[in-house]
Amino acid sequence: MRGPGRWWRRKSTLAKVEAYTRWSFHFMMLVEFSVAGGPLLGQLVRGERSGAAGPGPTVLLILLVAGHCALCGVFASRSLDWHRGQRARPTRLLWILGTATVAVAATTAVLVGPGGLGGTDRNVDDAAFGTFALVMAFGAGTFTLGMRNRRWVLAGVVGFAAGSGLVALVCGALGAVALAAAVVVLFAAGFFTLTYVLSLWLLNVVHELDEARETRTRLAVAEERLRFGRDLHDVMGRNLAVIALKSELAVQLAQRERPEAVAQMVEVQRLAHETQREVREVVRGYREADLSSELAGAKGVLTAAGIDCTVTGPAVGLPAQTQSALGWVVREAATNVLRHGDPRWCAVEVRVLEERAVLTVENDGAPDGAAGPGRGSGLIGLRERLAEIGGTLRAGPTGDGRFLLTAEVTLPSGAGAGADPTDSDVLPGGVESGRFRIAGTGSEVTP
């Protein structure tokens, strides 16, 4: 059971819902064979035990029902692919299924004899009537999977119900029996159709939610790019405009051999150096990460994605370089949690030991094997960043679908003294410093 369990855990939520929907459609084949073919099997066994002759028609009906079940399963699978846009509409198979459904039902009525469905010679054969009605009902429900228009779906159910009554009359059934068959097929086919429609609706909703999540991520990246571009424009736009004007003035003065041209070019040089310095400051501010802000941001992002996030540890009192490096680790780890696997919870902990600051990020739902999130280029960059300040980074699966990332940074002597666990200063975002805990499903803060 361990192998199938790993196969299921490796799937994302979207893949799990799609697999559940697909196998639910396949399970309907077994339901049809059990309900429609079960009475025939029982009739065959009773006939053999009693020594009755002529089991051939019953065996033929059982084989026809089994073939019809397999055809319904294949059509349901291809129709699901069509609804998801993965293949063209199975039009030919749609008409084959409709024809086969009517043919199997009619064969059932013919093989049981003139009075098998309730003729004038004898009473209704319960096994034959059940097989006839259920084959028509399951066939009609599966047939509607090949349609998207609700009116056509309703017309298909009603058409199969009316057709079942007509086929029963043609095969010699009484009017009351034909009407009963039509009513049974109408309600049973309507139930199966509703089940299929709701399953497809749920699958489409999950797909839309997944697409919305990806769109939200792309919008966040685009917003950050716009912010960075706006900051660069605010810094460089004015200075570049002044540089262009003064350069043009210097050219005109130089053409007139005026000595003021040199002063203008000196001013251009000063503005260029100032612009270069301001751009460095913008880039430096963009590349630096604040640990407390990144912790609060990671908690908010993961909670918005439906992940129970817990953050524990001191967020202040660390050197600026250490906070910046650990902040980048938190940012990259939160990105990997969202990008890899299908996590339900994530725990982030910051610990200040004697001469070390240790950050751990653990989550479930990680893919098995060494090819998981531990080999991403982002983590390689984090290792290089931490190595510059004497830190290390370890990341990898720990078993049972869990993934653990650990970052350690050596602190200067006395650097962690300010991180008093009893400190009650409030950090930006309403997160208290010292030992604190942020529950991913609420606003509880426990110092």
C-alpha cells in the first residue's frame, strides 16, 4: 500500500480532483454491470442448478451488458478529456454509444421472448425489465457527457426515455409496462446525468481556482516589477532630463567657443555620478530583505493559498546582514512551498543560539526523491549569499512527504543579546518581537 500512497501524495490538489472524477466515471461501469447484469447472472445460476436448458440467451445478454459497460467507460473518459480541452469531441463514439444502447436494450427484449417485457402471455420478467431499463438509463446518462448545451442534455434524457417506451411497445410489451419503462429511464437517466454534470462543474471550478492562483502570482510579480520600474523612473527621469539639457547647452557653447561649456560639462559629470549613486541605493534597497517583514509576508501569502502557516522565533536583535540573508531565505522558501508539491501546513522557526542564528522551514506535501525543491537555482543563490557571511543552507526531504530547509548563520559576539524572548516591542504588521507564534488560520499571537 506504500507505493500507491506515494503515487497519490505526489499529485497536486488539481490532479487529485481530476483523478477522482475520472475514476468515479469508471466506477459507474461497475455499478451498471452489478445492477443491470446482476439479475441475469442470478438467473443463469438458478437455471443451471435446476437443470434448465438453454442458457445461451442469458449468457449473450450478460456479454452484451459487459460490452456496453466498457463502451460507456471509454466514452466517459474521452468526454472528460474533451471537456478539459485535451482532445476533440468524440462525435463518432457518441453515435456509436447511442446506437449500441438502443441495440442492447432491444436485444434484451427480443431474447426473452414475446412476453418477456410484459406481453399478453405472461407476467413481466423482472430480470429482463431491469436490464432493459437500466441499460437505457446508464446509456442516456453517459450519452449526455458528449454535450455542453443544457437544452441538448435535457433533450437527450427525454429522448432516451421516450425511445425506451417505444422500443418496449415494438417488442410486444403492454402499454402500462412501456410507460413504466419510460418513467424509470427518465428518472434514472436524469439522476445519472445530474451526477455527471455536477462532477464536471466541480472539476471546472477547481481548474479555475488553480488558474486564478497562478494569475495572482503573476500579478504579484508584475506589480513588483512596476514598483521597481517606477522607483528607477523617479530617480533617473529628472536627472537624465537635466543631463540632456545641459549637454545640449554645452554643445552650443562649445560651438561658439565659450568657456562656460566646460562648467556645463562639469555639472553634467556631477549629475551622472549622483544618478549612479541613487540607482545603487534603489537596487540595494530592492535587494535587501527585512526578516520581520518577510516572515509576515510569507505568512500572509501561504495563508491566502490555503496553507496553515506557523511562525515562531525572535525577529529582532540580529545584525542587519543576518536579517537580510535570513529574509531572503524566508522569501525563497515560501516561493518553493507554493511552487512544489501540495502542502497543507508550513512551520517557520527562528532560533538564536549562543553564536548562531538558525532558521528552519518545514512543510508537508513535498514530492519524493532528491529531485524536489532542494535543487532549484534559487536555493543555489541562497547558499552563495549565506556563504558570504559565514552561513550554510541545507534542504531536502525528511520522509513522509515532508521537506525541511535549514539555514545557519554565525553571529558576532554579543549580537544576539538584543533578542530577548520577553521583549514586547511590536514589529510592522502587528507581529510581536521575541518568541511569537502566528497561526495560519487565525490572528492569534502568542508571545
